[in-house]
Amino acid sequence: MSLRPHRPACLGVAAVLTFSLASGASLASGADAAARADKVPVPDRMAALGDSITRGFHSCGLLADCPSRSWSTGHGNRVRGHHSRLLARNSALQSYNDAATGAEVVALNGQARQAVTQRAEYVTVLIGANDACAATESAMTSVADFETRFRRAMKTLRGGLPNARIFVASVPDLRRLWAAGKGSLAARSAWSTFKICQSMLARPTSTSAADTARRKRVRQRVIEYNTVLAKICAENPRCRFDGNAVFAHPFTLAQISKWDYFHPNTAGQNELARVTYALSYWPAAVTVPRAAHAR
């Protein structure tokens, strides 16, 4: 999907987060991580659900998707995504990128159905920032609708892939992007020209009470989305939420594409891959033979 003038894919924000492993969900010790990895078989098939960040939008070309540089399905020398890291443990791994640039949570169930047909054993999910990144504050997806849509997709995954492991990343703190870029003329120009995430990024230099309050309300909506993600993920014993790690961490403009100052560049995707994988099911450098685990 091409960059939409009024509501661009804004999951790219998440990719620029440079997680601090001390906030959000804390990581287990090395010994605990190794034990955890040893109990979970490395998958043969994985699927990635979400929008532009998962598609690697703007990470390898203007207005182009680049799944090979995705934090989830990325592989090769540029981005060591979850796929690349798991491939080192299971050379038979196949991955599917079912995300769509510009997708909102309403599209997630369709993506989940694709993952079911692909018989995925590991599914990554990063969705929700587009629901907050609207042309206006009033156009944001309601929390009730967000919960209904996300629950439906998770029900599809649980029903069709009862043994699959699911990793859910939190929605990024959009106000952090505003704070990082508001002082950059280039960033402000891009946000204005492309009408990017105007619910948060409109009038970026304004300090008026109205604009300050608007940004606070948009941020609160993202917090409420993350509460939904955590709650519904916790209902599935094979689902792992990132503990708000994506939301909680700072990021820099150096990790954002200079084409729009919004989507992640290669460095942003690679950093996101590194820190999210550390929170996944296989953080330790342990190879789990498939033969040792019952299907």
C-alpha cells in the first residue's frame, strides 16, 4: 500500500524504538533464558502480522515494502530479524509476511486467517498505531472496537493454530516521535507535506493548551490499546506480550527514514529485531532439535 496522505502507516514508529532492557518487561537472567529456550521447539514455519513496520516499508526504497528488512521476517546482512535468528537454529524454517502497509486492527483477522492456512508455528503481531494515527483525533479507532477486532483475530489464531507461539509487540508511544522530531525542520516538513499522523503530529511546534491536551489524549488512547493487547494476550497461554517494551523506550531520528521521518530505516528495523527477539521464546543461543519435541 502506498503512503496515504491522511492516515499513513504508522507502525514504523515502533521500529525506531531503541529499547532499554531495564524497562517494561524485564528479561530473565541468562540461565533462565536458556532454560526457557530449551523448552520451546524452534518452529518450521512462522508468520508476521501487522502493517508497515512488519512490511519493512521505506527501509530499502521510496514507497516500497521490503520484508527482507523487517524486524520479524528480515534476513541477510542488513537486518537480522526473528526469521534470520531462528533460521540459524532450524535451516528448514519458512516465513510468511502477511502484514500490509497501512493496515489497522480491522485487517488483522484476515491476516490471522492467512497464518492459519500457512500452518504457522510462530506468529508475530505488531498492530495498532495506525488506529491512533488518524487525520483527526476524533477519527481514531475506539478502544471498544480495537478490543473487538483484536480479540477476533486472536480467536482465529488460537482456534486454527492451537499450538502456535504468538508474540505481541506493544503500540509505540507516538508522543515520543513528536518529541524527537519537533525540532527538525525536515521532519516537520515531511509530517506536514504528507499529512502524517495528524492526530498527534499536527502543529508540532505549538505549545497551546489545546494542542498539548490533544497529544496527551492520543497518547492515552495508545496506552488503552496496549492494555487491551496485554489483557487478550494473557488469555492465551501460548501468547507473550512484550510488557510495553516498545511503548516505553526512547528512539532517535537516526533510526527513521529521511524520506518521511516516520517509518523505520534499516538501522531502526535491525534494532527492533534485536530487542524484540530478546523478549521472545528463544532468547538464548540454544538450538532445540525438533526431534526432541512431540508435534
